[in-house]
Amino acid sequence: MQTTTRRIGGWGFEGEVYPPSPQLVEWLERRVGPPGPPLAPGPCQPPQLPARPLPRLASDVSSDSRDRLAHCRGQGLVDVIRLRSGLIPALPDGVCRPADAAAVAAILGECRRAGVRVIPWGGGTSVTGGVNVVADSSPVLILELERMAGMSRLDPVSGLATFSPGTTGPAVEAALAEHRLTLGHFPQSWELSTVGGWVATRSAGQESLGYGRIEDMVAGLELVAPAGRLRLPERPASAAGPDLRQLVLGSEGRFGVITEATLRVRARPATTIVEGALLPGLAAGLDVVRELVVSGAPLTLVRLSDANETQMAMAIGLAASAGASLVRRYLALRGLGEEACLLLYGSSGERACVRDVLLCGRATVRAHRGVVLGARPGRHWLRDRFRHPYLRESLLDLGWATDTLETAAPWSAVAAVREQLVAAIAGALAGGDERVAVLCHVSHPYRDGASLYFTFFFRCAADPEATIARWATVKRAASQALVDAGVTLSHHHGVGQWHAPWFEREAGVLGRRVLATVAADMDPDGTLNPHVLLDPEDRLEV
Ligand SMILES: Cc1cc2nc3c(=O)[nH]c(=O)nc-3n(C[C@H](O)[C@H](O)[C@H](O)COP(=O)(O)OP(=O)(O)OC[C@H]3O[C@@H](n4cnc5c(N)ncnc54)[C@H](O)[C@@H]3O)c2cc1C
């Protein structure tokens, strides 16, 4: 039974599990081989790493060993492996929970004077090493923002709502629901991630096609930096110089602590319906997605799985729920079965409008020889979309490891980038005679391109450090392939510590230097999260 106690060393809440279906186990055995040794369930006991002294701060500091353990790493695969197996290289020296922006400013001042590093912590759901504590000569303090939560202002006429940084996804929607409003920001980590974390990482929710990314929602911000406070009041638009909001968005806690965000909100939709379809192949599927987006039809979500991911979806029962075995037989009769690609498309709003939009989706699918599956696969997906992350923990229990990475490319390059990345990831462990299975879907479509999201699976190695080394080998190969292909290191996960060694290839020498200059100005002594974004050291294996 799910509790409200957050799991340490794994996704989500204690008691919640998402076991793989027998078909998925059979699929993994076929694609990567029999499982390796199962990983210990965890969490491990906190390691004996004494807390170094911290200065007296404006807020109480916890040095409780479980609190330090729960705040030493984020939610990447390697973080979970370390937290389950006890291979923890460093713990924070304390966890502090300020109540307001004034307390944040005082803490930053005291830590700066005392040479303490400070890591802002929202939901701790980073999958890029963004909140990870690095063994360092300086003490490390986690600035846990959970007490700074809630909606502080609402301007219903302008559709603007101001939130404190530690407000989680469900708390945002609950506060807005009372006023029949929604933010519409639903990253898969929605249950645990926070407003401050979304802004700091330039997050994208699953319905970004309709509601936009977080940067489309941010109207105003407040940032507290060691050098002072930056107030950026809400503006519908402005031509008064470069937009400083864009400098805060994606700053990953390196420039300052986001203490408030004013977000654009909308009327709560009467209904959300997601339908499924099968397309005869990836090329036809990409044409459908692009045509739908360019047509301007008010869809909120379009997501196209490649053939591998479609087969996996069948294995976990998603498309099977729509009687897809029949559809597959039908496609097989056309000689196209194995290449079939699952498409989900959805819309939110008044029921009649949603129905019209979906009719447009169906017409486009049929124009490309696709088969409409109706609303059942979409219902299945909507029901389980926040449960899928639990699958990783169940697979580690069995001896398989899985992780994800993502990018974005212009339409003209999407298919080629997918092929290059699949080849780089699938072949990354070939030297060690290990297979990697790779799935991809195209989502978050724009008029000029879309995001590509890869999920990969491999066998756990004989010991956890060797499993981490396998993961790091895949990550290096993938990051190199991304920069070689000239596409972005991340569409929505951010840079963190793990993509930072490749960041200069993304931003250019001058671009990186501009950001380093901003960091030096806002945070002259490198107090805040110093190893994300701009520190090029490879920390995949620590
Ligand atoms: C299962 C899973 C699914 C995910 N799905 C998505 C998805 O669909 N879309 C998506 O965009 N991301 C996704 N992510 C990645 C992650 O959830 C996002 O990056 C999210 O925005 C992080 O929010 P957080 O509150 O957990 O931030 P944290 O993980 O706590 O912090 C992330 C970074 O932001 C900094 N930070 C946090 N709060 C502040 C603040 N107030 N001021 C300054 N800096 C701050 C931290 O120091 C760190 O560098 C997923 C992650 C997981 C584990």
C-alpha cells in the first residue's frame, strides 16, 4: 500500500511498486539477456561520515544521519544504485529548512563568510547529478526548500499565480483547483518536483504542446544570490533589454536561490482525452506529428513511440488494452506489423471542442494509413503516467538496470538523430559483450522540431560499482553522440554535473564564459552548487 513517506534510494513513496509484466521480463531476456545479480533493496545504512562543523545559521540545521542520507543525491540511476548498495562517497554536513527569502539571504551570507557550499534542494528529483554532494574540502549544506511552499498571491483577472519555490506539483494544482484554474505543468516527476526546481532546470511537462514549457509560464521571479537580490516583476512582455528571466531559467542553483515565481495559469479544462493510433512506420508517424503541430490544432499532447518502444508498450499492456493484437494482425496482413509505431494524441478543454480536435487527429492518422485505437490506450497511459518511474526499482530488484536521456532536433534531423543515438547507446557496451536495448519516443513537438526521449536497459554487473561503470559508459557515448550530431544535451533534464563536461560544445567557448562571468558576479566565492553547469570534471562515476 502506498504511504506518504518518501522512499530513500528509489523513486516515490514507500509501499508503491510497479512490477514488470511477464511479457516485459520475457522481452528483456530476449533483448539484453538474463538478469544480472539483483540489487539489494536498500536504503543502505547511513555511512559513518562525521558531519563537519557549520556556522550558526538563521534556521535550524539538521545533522541527523538519515536526513543527511536522504539529501545526498538525486534520482538518477546511479544515485539509486549508490543509495541501495551503500556506496556513498559523500554526505552533506547538514540540512537546513529556511522559512522565507530573508532567511535564505542570511544563510547564504553566513555560508559565504564561512566557506560552506550550499546546494538548493527542491524535490531532489534531478536526473543529472544536480543536487549531488561531491566529496569536497569545504563543508556542504543542503538548502531544503520544503517549508517555503504554497500559493502566496493570485491575480485571477490577469491569470497570474505566485508560488513559493518548494511547492510540489500536486500542491500547485490543489491551490489552483479551488479557483477552477490549472498551471498545466505535468512533468513525469510531478508528484515530487517543485516550482523552484522546474524553473532552475527549464522543465517541460508532458502536455507542453498545449500549455508550454515552464519558461512560457514564468511571468516574474525573485532570486536571492550571495551578491544580492534580483527582483523581476511580472511583465506580459518587455523590450527593455535582454530578458533576465531567461538567465534565471536553467541556472540550476548556480546563480542564486529562486525564492518566488509568478506563473501564468489558465482555466481548468472540463476534460482531457488522449487517444491512441498505430502508424505503419516511424516516417509516417513523424509526418503525422509534424502535420498535426503545424496545423495549429489545439492538442495538448502528441507522443510517437518508435517500433521498439511500441513493442515494449504492448509488453506492459498499454496498446494491448485497445485490442492491439487484432490491430497488429491487421497491420501484419499489410506486411507492416513489426514496424508499427504507437501514437498518442490528446486534448484538454470543453468536451465538444476536445472531440473536434480528436477528429482532426484521427483524420490525419488515417491519411497516413494509420489505424485509430480509440481512447483506451490513452486512458491507460493517463492512469499510469506517474507510476511508470517505479518500474526502475522493480527491475533493479530483478537484476536489470534502466535509465533515460533526451534531446531535441529540428524536424529535418529527427529521424537521423534517433538513428545515431540508438546506435551509440546500443553499441556502448559491445566491448564488454553486453547488449543495451534502446527505445525512443518523439514528444514535446514544436513547429520546427521535437524532443527525442530514449529509454535504455542493460544487465546489472557482478557488483554495483561495475553496474555504475556500465551506465557511465553508455552516458558518455550518448553525450558524445549528441554533441557530435549538433543537437542539444538536454531538452528538459538540464545539465547538472553529468552533462557539464560537454556543455562547452553546446554553449560555445564565449557562451560558457558569459555564464561563468554571471556566476562569478552573482556568487563571487562559488558558494552555490559549484559543480553543476560550468564545472567540466567528469563525475559520472562518483
Ligand atoms: C522519474 C522522473 C521523471 C522526470 N520527468 C521529467 C519530465 O517529464 N520533465 C522534466 O522537465 N523533468 C523531468 N525529470 C527531471 C526533474 O524532475 C526535473 O529536472 C525537475 O524540474 C526538478 O525539480 P526538483 O524540484 O526536484 O529540483 P531538484 O532536483 O531539487 O533540483 C534540480 C536543480 O535545481 C536546483 N534548484 C532546485 N530548487 C531551486 C531553487 N528554488 N532555486 C535555485 N535552484 C534550485 C538544484 O540545486 C538543482 O541544481 C524527471 C525526473 C525523474 C526522476
